[in-house]
Amino acid sequence: MTWVYRPITKTREAGVYMEQYTEWLNETYEKMVRKLTVQTKRVGTMIPFVPRNGRYGDLGTPHGLSFWTNGFWPGILWQMYHATGQEIFCEAAKGVEERMDSALHDFEGLYHDVGFMFMPSAVANYRMTGNDESRRRGMHAATLLAGRFNLNGNFIRAWNEDDQQGRDVRGYMIVDCLMNLSLLFWASNESKDPRFARIAREHANTALKYLVREDGSCNHIANFDPGTGEFLGNLGGQGYSEDSSWSRGQGWALYGYALCCRYTGDVTYLDTAKRCAHYCISNLAVNNWIPAVDFRAPKEHAANESARPDTSAGVIIACGLLELAEHVTEYEKKLYFDAAVNILRACESSYGMWDEEEDAILGGTSLQYHNDMLSGIPIIYGDYFFVEALLRLKEKALFIW
């Protein structure tokens, strides 16, 4: 039995205000199905990241099989299979997952991002088909993630190698990992073993203390002494600076805490997701609903004034808002629902890529602030979260996280 998102449009309020978006939603959905059907015939079981000259290549070299984005293409495929029933999506998704299996055997190349890798691939397969081998892969990944937990600082270590500045990363936790916690919650539910969920909650609580600010903005990195657990300070990461507000990180926090609420029912996580949501909405509403790479970047680098947008941040935030809308009262839903649709329509209108001869469906993604080469381009995770959000609105989304 598959687990689908509870359809927000079945609520008393949402059924009324969804009508104004129906034409755009249906047209965009049809374009998405046509394009992804054609694209899947080209890409198949390759592992895409960024298209070159309009076409995806294969990231699946021995080293590339451990890359953090590898789960998003099979995630798209499982979402599309769930929505359409077309076997081409199912077969390609299974093929990618089988290739990724070697990353689990060569586990030393894996980081905390095994949730991003194996929730949209193996766990999605298990939820759709009941495949025992996929369940094994998901549980293996969850065990690896739990093994990264630092008992002294109550956090999950992010990376393995020193960072780009040559700094020791053994004490790093980062905001991205809030989305990987779903793998641990799933593993606890699946195995009836509370240890996985306990680690997830401890990490979420530590992030709440050291990453999320009072106004709902977030730091990217918190650094601890790995031996004592002492907090050493916050560091700049993929945003503009140490005290800025990397927009994709805001999306990870919003969506991550909304999912923590789903799994635990803890109102603290719900309130945190709301704080992050309100911060994002206030920044997006004054910038035509398309996020800059960093909400606190210098004005000349705002999304509409240079090549510094990050539509992936927008669609991740939209997914988080739609998740959040499922956990609030009827009187609150419309705020989050309307904001999510505004983001999706703005990103699609300005950066939608519907030429069926080119791979990818959403441009305008930027990997990080200080990286001109990977700025304002399509990246696979932007496509995934756009697909997920659109299918949520169509009441066709598979619950992956």
C-alpha cells in the first residue's frame, strides 16, 4: 500500500481557492508529463545532474555513484509512475536504484545525504511495490546515517573530507540534514526500533538551538568540538556570508521541520516550520516570488537584478509550505497554500523549460552563492521538487519523505 500526501484541496477552505489556479495547473501538468515521457526515453537509467548543451550526461562513475543528488532522478520517475502508471518511469527508476546499490557497498564515500539518495529511490520503490531488496537498501542507508551521530554534541556529522577552506569538518552539522531525518523516522517505523527516531529528534533539537534564528532565518553550518561537543560557532557555507540567509537552506529548514512534525506530532517543530515559512514568505513577496541565492545578499545580487536566482530554493520552499498547510487549522491553510502556488507559477513562468528536445524542466537554479559556473542553470533537484509540488496540487503525489 502506497502512502500519498493528504490532499490539501479536499479541505473546506482550499477547495474554494484552488479553482483560480486550475487552468495553469492542468496545462503545466500536461506539459510536464509529455516532456518527462520523452526525456525518460533519452535518459533512462543514467544518473543526471546538470545538462550540458541541453542534454543530461551520466554521473554514475564509480565515484559519482555516491553523489548526494543521485536520488532525485529516480524520485522524479517514481512520482511520475505514481501519477501516470506508465511503466517506462517504473523501469528506469528500478534501473537507477540498482546502479546506486554499489554506493552502499563502498560506503566510505557516503555522507549524511543518504536520505536524499535513498528515500526517493529505494524507499520510494518499497512504498510503491513492496520490494524487499529496496527495503534492505533503505535500512542500510538509515544505519549508515545513524552511525554518523556524534554522542557528545547530539548532531549528525555532515561531511567526510575537509571543506574548501581546508577546515576540519568532523564537528560540522548543516541545515541540509534536516531533510535527511525522514530516513531515520521511516526506519524506526519500519523496524519498530526507536533508536533511529531518537537520533533524528536529537539532531533536530540541536539544529533548532544552533541553526535556526529567532526570526526564522537560518545559519548553514554549526561547528562543534567533535570530542567534547562544545559549540564553536557558525560558519559561512553556500550563502553569501556567515550571518546571511542561504535561501535553499531556508527551504531545507522549513520542509524538514514540517516533516519532523508529521512524524512526531511535536508542536515545537510545527512552530519552527511556521517561523521559517513566514520568513521565506516575507522575503519572496517583495521579490516577485523568485528567491535569490541568499535572502540577505547585497542588493545588486537580488534574483531579479542579476544572474543570482535559485528557483530550486523556491520549489523546495513551496513543497515545505504545502506540507505545513496539512498540519495547521483551516484558517491558516490559505496563507501557505497561496504562497506555494505563487512561487511555483513565478518560477515556471520565468524559468520553465518545455522544449522536448532539451533535458530538464526548470532553469534558474544556483548551486551556491560563490560559484559563477553553476549559477542560473537547471539542476536535477530543482526539477524533482517542482514535480513533487505540482503533483501535490494535482493530488497525485507519492509520499517520498
